[in-house]
Amino acid sequence: MIVPSGLSSIFGWISIACWIVVYSPQIYENYALQSGQGLSVAFVLIWLFGDFCNLIGALFAGLLPTIIILDCYYVLCDVTLFCQIYYYRWKHSRPVENGENEPLLGEEEQDKPTPLRAKTLTMRYTAAVIFVCLVGTTAWWISGEGEQKGTPGHTISRGNFWKSQIFGWLSCMSFIGARIPQIIKNFKTRCKGLSPALFFFAICGNAAFGASILSKRMDRDYIILNASWLTGSLLVVTLDIAVLCQFGVYCARAE
């Protein structure tokens, strides 16, 4: 039988598996389209600030070196997305042979959407969920079947506790606020140039992360300690579902 700490560890590893791959679909989407037009610059910048605050909070909380490395990886991926946006803007702003400028997304691409069938999308994302669950569970088993140290809730000094809480709440507010400009932009772009997998894996990662916290302990002090992470996960999941609903609406209209 898996004890609560083991179950918490499994959810934690599943969350990590989701967050490792969450950026890849959008980075590839930008590369394939040679454009970062689908992303809101404010979305990326605020998300970058949130990941940076998360990194600082993790340092003050004394989390495991692997968690610190992952936070550094997230910051690097945010910077990559930001660089893609402005690199492709610069690239398409250069004059071409006919003396005109190429648009960020060709008019033909905008006028001829190729939405995937709902059945195909369902199969793909179901397979993705199974994959990250298998990877997360395997990582938990390899790591020592639930031995988990340095997670939110272990003993830290009072000074570092308040510092980690401040940066945790800053990170929480940033992740929530980042979605707003992207949702607004989607009304204008109809989600073109945006990968739904980015938000799908973000939903899975946040849901698994919240489950990893709640499955470990439910006492009042522990919940208060992790309130910023829980609040951020819940609200970000809600906003990411709203983004996926936008995808569904625009795909249905295109069909």
C-alpha cells in the first residue's frame, strides 16, 4: 500500500514530468511557423518573472538541488520563447527580394486553418497523459519509492520562511496575471500560432502539483504554508482551461 508521502511523491514526479515537456510544443510551434506571433509578449515576460520568483523562493525554502535546477530550466525556456518572438520579428522585418516585408504569419496560413478532428486530439492528449503518468511513476520508483526531502513544508528558519512566502505569492500572482494578456490576445489572433499542448501540460502539471501537496498532509499549518502554491495552481488551471475553451471555439468555427 502506498503511504501518503509516497502518493505525494508520485504526484510530484508526474508534475515535474509535465513541466519538463510543457514548453517544447510552443517552442517547436514557433520554429515550424518561423513566428512567435501567437504568444503575447506580456504573457511570456510575466511568466518569466513568476518563474524567477519561484526560483528565489525555492532557494530561501532550501529545496532540493534538483528542484533548483528545474526552476533554472524553466527560466531558460521562458527566455527562449522571448528570444524567439523578437528573433522572428526581426527576421520578417528584413526586406526580401521583391522589396516587401514578409508577415509574421502568412495570409494563406491565416485563411486556411487545418484544425485536427476532436477524436484525433482526444487520442493524442490521452496518450500524453498516460505517458507523463508512466514517466512520473517510473521516476518515483527509481528515486527510492517516495523518499522525499526538501519539499514545501520542511523546517526552515523564520526569516527564510517569510522570504520564501513573499516570493511564493509573487510567483503565484505572476502565473495568474500572465494568462490575462494571452487570453485577450487570443480574441484577436483566434489562437493562431499558439500550441494548445502548452496549456494542456500546464493544467496537468499544476493539477498534479496541487495533488502532491494535498495528498501528503491536510493540517491547517501545512495548508497555510503551501497556500501560495495551492492558490496559484487552482487559479492557473482555471485560466488555462479558459484558453483551451478558446481553442475549441475557434476550431469549431473553422470547421
